[in-house]
Amino acid sequence: MEISQPDGTLRPEPDLRTADLRFQQQLEHRLNELKADIAERPFLYVGIAFVAGFISNTFPARILFLVVVRVVSWLSLPATLLLGIIKLSNLFSGSPRNEPTIVQRP
């Protein structure tokens, strides 16, 4: 017995090639925009690069990561408590909820 091949052929390769070509064109366009922006404001980008280099050489990434994690953990507790208070106030508020009503016949 022979296994017949389907008549319709799948063509994912041209779609991938066009997507790659489109992505490459977008990347080149954005790179050209960045180059033009750097040419217009060179001191801003030199300043950004200096600050980034200074921070990365002064503070190791591990310490910066720990600081960010601690700040997020300190801020998460008050946010959690605030959300709990809001939920409790909604629970005990006098506004009726959209609950289904049961109609009883007399």
C-alpha cells in the first residue's frame, strides 16, 4: 500500500522569510533612528553611558538586585494590606450585590 501525499503543500518557509525580512527592516529602521538621535544629542547619550558605567562599576549587579528585591518586598506588604481593607469594605458596605433573586409563589 502506498501512502498518498496531500495535494495542498504547506508553505511556512516563505512566511518565515517575509517575517524575518520585515523584522530586519524594522530593526535597521530603528537603528538608523537611534543613530540620528545620537547625532542630534550626543551629550545626553554620553551622560547616560557614563552614569550606567559608573553604577555598574561601583555597585555589583548582585547588590543592585538585592536592593530592588528588598524595596519591592517592603512595598508589597502595605499594598496587600490596602487591597485587603478595600475588599473588606466592599464586603461590609451597604450596597446590594448582583445576586440572583429567588422568586417564590404565594
